[in-house]
Amino acid sequence: MSKSDGDAREITEPFIITLGCRLNTYESEVMRAHADAAGLGDAVIINTCAVTGEAVRRALQTIRKVRRERPHSKIIVTGCAAQIEPERFADIEAVDHVIGNDDKMRGATFQALARGAAERVRVNDIMSVTETASHLIDGFGSRTRAYVQVQNGCDHRCTFCIIPFGRGPSRSVAAGEIVAEIRRLVENGYSEVVLTGVDITSYGRDLPGQPTLGNLVRRVLKLVPELRRLRLSSIDQVEVDDDLWAALAEEERLMPHLHLSMQAGDDMILKRMKRRHSREDAIVFCERARMLRPDIVFGADLIAGFPTESDEMFANTLDVVSACGLTYLHVFPFSPRQGTPAAKMPQVDRRAVKERAQRLRQEGDAALRAYLDTQRAREAVILLERNNFGRTAQFAETDIDVAGMPGGMVRVRIIGNDGRKLQAEVVS
């Protein structure tokens, strides 16, 4: 990827800035291929996120920074923030084009941009989109792990979430196309693939025969035997199907690490969020998964300070970390997102929101340290991400004194940890 220092050197390939989720990471690689094929070497593409107000502010800051650093580049803004608030970005003089989430995945869009034939704002009605096409891409900048989109959009309406209005209705990629893409990535040297989307546990409901996510997982592992590791991005635990339970129990190449869209541990708050699970559902899910796969670990998204949350309600969320045995927390201090029902609910004092988020993070740090302490003297297989660093099957960061190519696998013995990462030595 070329970086510009003004006009001092020629820009030969598009520069892409990815904000937000793993699905955006995947889509940025698709856009990179389209923009490169179109000859958009002078372009900066900013793939935005809209999950919180802070995410939108970061997008605006990024645009201003890019314009200062690259005054002569064409700035193209796309992603969820651009889809939801196109006028906001079109009003910025520094922005040359605003492209919606559907059009950003089409090669014709970038051909039109290169010819100067594209309108300044190209954002369609995302709710009218009924299909998600697969895209054969070669890689992700390294040979560590690849992301493969299996689904897009969401049919649920959680009261805090704006994303359905940026992504549209749930729609799935045909299993055969997913298998073909994963096979291609494995042939290009990838040892690990992550299945990603907006709501991947809703996979297949719009496809003939209504295959499930578990069915897809088993099909991938059967038809791509060379794939060494398969991971899932965030899942909605209440939607896990029987095939996925069976795959978790029987398929060693399905990694023992699940990230749960949990959001809270209090039943009233979950109800006001319009989530589809209860606190007890979450606990039972983790217990069942651990019975089937004793070495499994869990991550979870948790929101601190959701509207109307009392001290007692927050205590239930704090306690769910230990009740479920969570290891990795993604903590979000609630901030009202314009256009969502939660923004109109009685808000928690901002100081209390920040304090609760900090307490949740501290609980998460303690849970991670406790887990890392249990790994001492155990052996593990590490996927190298760079020299001296990789991750275990459970996604634990690991420092190791070995030089190796990204994507390589090495067996190690855990000798300690620093509270955040494991330390390991190669097993001879």
C-alpha cells in the first residue's frame, strides 16, 4: 500500500482506511481489488462504522486528517455511517464521493469513479437489497487469517442498534460460493478463516432449503480438509442450531473460542434492549458449550449504563462475567445513537456510565488474568501473526521467542504470562 507525501512521489494503488467491524475488513479487501482494477491509484477510501456516535465522530476526524495529509487525493467515503447519514458526509467539502454499502461492493461503481462518471452521492435504499454476492479475494495483507463474509444485514431491531439501517435485511451467501472462496484462500497460504457477517447465526433462512450456520460449518470443514482452523465471529447464542452444537463437540478444527452478543446480564435491561435471550439463557449456553468442549473460552459484548439501568441491574451484568465464565470482554459505555429507541429512554448519568464501564473492564481484566494463569505448563499450537507473536486456538495472545513467517504454526509450552498475554517456549 503506497502512502503519499504530497506530490513528491507517484501514488500507484488505492489507500483504504477501515473503521469498525470484521465485516468491514473483508469488504475493504473487495473494494481494494475493485479500485485497483479501475486504476483509482489517487484515491483514499474511508470505510466507516456507525455503531456508536463516537464511531461517526472518528470517521469525521479521519476525513479531516486525510485531507490535511493528502490534499490532492480523491476522498471516497463509504460504509455504514455513509449509508445512514449520506447528507452529513456530502456536506463536507473535503469529500469527493459518498458511496452506500451496496454500491461499494460493485466493480462498476469504481469503474464509474475512475472515468469521472459517478454522481457525488450514490446511496440506495438498503432495505430494498435482497442478495449478498460472494467475492473471490486473494488475501488480507498477511498470511495470518482471512475473513469470509457469509451473511449481511439484520432482521432484528435491538433498541440501541442503528446497524440494520446501514446494512439492510438479513441475506446469506450460498454455501457453495463460500466453500470456493475458502478453498482459494487456503491455496494461497491461509491457515485460519473467520466466518463473518452482521448476524451470522441467522445464516441460511433466505436460501433454498434454509441451511443453518452449523450446516455451513460442517460443510466447509468436510469440503476443505486442508483448512487448519475455522473461527466464527460474534454469534447470537439463542440462535445456535443443533448442527453447530454437534460441530463444536466433534470438529477439532472449529476453534474453541466463541464471542457472544450478550450485551447485559440483567433480565429487565435485556428486555428493554429487545434482546432475544435472558440471563439464564446465557448461563445455560455457556455451561452446555463447556460440557461439549471443556477447553472453550468465551468473549462477550457488554454495554454499561444502558438507559434506566439501576445499580442493582448493573450488578447483575457485572456478575454475569463470572456466572458465564467469560474471558474476553468488549465493554461499551452506552451512548445514545440518534434514530434508535434507546436514545429516547431515560438516560443514566454520564459519570455513572463511565464508572460502570471501568468496573466492567476491571472485571474483564481479572477474568483474563485468571484464565491465563490456568495455562501455565500446558502445550498449545500457536498461529504466528508476526515474529515472536501469535495466538492459541482460544485466541490468547502469546509471546514466543521464535522467528517465523506469518501464518506458520508452532507447538509451544506455556511458561507464564504478563496479565495480558501468555509467554511460551517452543517444544523441541
